[in-house]
Amino acid sequence: MTATLEAPMTERIAASDVGVACRSIVKDFGAGETRVRALDNVTVDILTGELTLLVGPSGCGKTTLISIIAGLLSPTQGEIELFGTPQSELAGRRLVQFRAQHVGFVFQQYNLLPALTATENVAVPLLIQDVPRPEALKRARNVLELVDLGARANQLPATLSGGQQQRVAIARALVHEPRLLVCDEPTAALDAKSGHTVMELIRQVAVQTGRVVIVVTHDHRVFDFGDRTIEMADGRIQSLTTRGDKERT
């Protein structure tokens, strides 16, 4: 990986710790008089082995930024580097393959397939990669055990609580052992207790050496879970605080 650049909101950190490097990211929607700038010169490093929170009001650019990091959107300007590889080198089929193999997604609305059991839902990313069905189901059951849902493995989503469905979604996002896990408002549809449980699971199960975990949230109840918190407003990064900074305040 290239050396970490010095830039606003970017600390002096070892290049080997940087999983995602955002460099001068600009994202415009529309053109001419209808153009809207969703991201304005965003530069930040996101580290492996930590839980990074991306916070800020609705419309500040959080979801746009993680969509660009995950390769769902392309920046208007700037460059994303993923684990040492410029994202621009992963265009087309290579980017699709990278997402399938190395990116896991958790969404607010769970997005579980209602006709499939919890195990079958979790196995979907593996089946897409042509993992044999028996092996995919075995691995799916193992991950459901990790999120404390082994006893519910054969149940349909409609028979599970909201918190349980979100745990199934987390298991599905982790079953293929992604290097990048992106969670978009994973606690927004949950009560305080269920949201706390979900964040504890993400910390205990998802955060690992070599993996980037990003949680987009405006849920103040879960802010203490972050090792780093990146605050955004109006398409720009306003501040970056670490767990040590929070403990001193």
C-alpha cells in the first residue's frame, strides 16, 4: 500500500492499518442548475480491526460515501483505495467480483427473503459464489450459532422478531468472511435493547484484524460502540474522534 497522505481529518497512522483510504472524494448528482453536491472533498482513512461510526444528520452524505466505498456508486472526482488497491483498477466485472467476495452489507430493513429459512437466507452470498449447497448451508448454520440464533435456523423471517431478523442479516453479511462490512442504520428500526444487542454482536463477531467495519447511524444510543467516530455535515467531514478522545471528555 502507498504511504498514508497527510490531509485534513487524517492522522499519522501506519499504512498497513488503513483498509479504506478516501482521497478528495467529490460526488455530484445532476448537472447544470440542478446539480447537487452530495460529497465535497472528503479525505479520510478508515482502519482495519476497529468499529468506525459514520454519523451526522439525514442528507449529510453518509450513505453516499459508503455507497462509493462499497463500489455501488462512482465518485465524480477523487479516488478510493481498498486494502491497498485503487478502486479505479476494479472497474466492471472485477468490481462486481470484489463486492461479491469481499463486501458484506447490513441494512435497516433486513432485506431477508420471506420464503427462505434463516439458514437459507444466510447461505445466499455463498450460493451466489457457486459454493455447493450442502457446504453453504453448513457454513450458514455455523454463523447463525455465532449470533446466537442456532435454535432458530429453520424458521422463516416472519416468525422472528425485528432484532432476530437483523441478527440473521448480520450473519448473512459475514458468512463469506468479507474484508469490508458496511452497515447502514442497522439499529434504526429496533428498540433500544435490541439495538444495543445488535451493536454488541457487530463488535464481538464482525470486528476482526484485517477487516474494516463501518456503521452509518444517527442513533445516539449506540455512539459509545465506536472505536472511531467520523461526523459529517453538508457533504464534508466535520470531525474525527477516537475512543480515547471520548473517554477523556
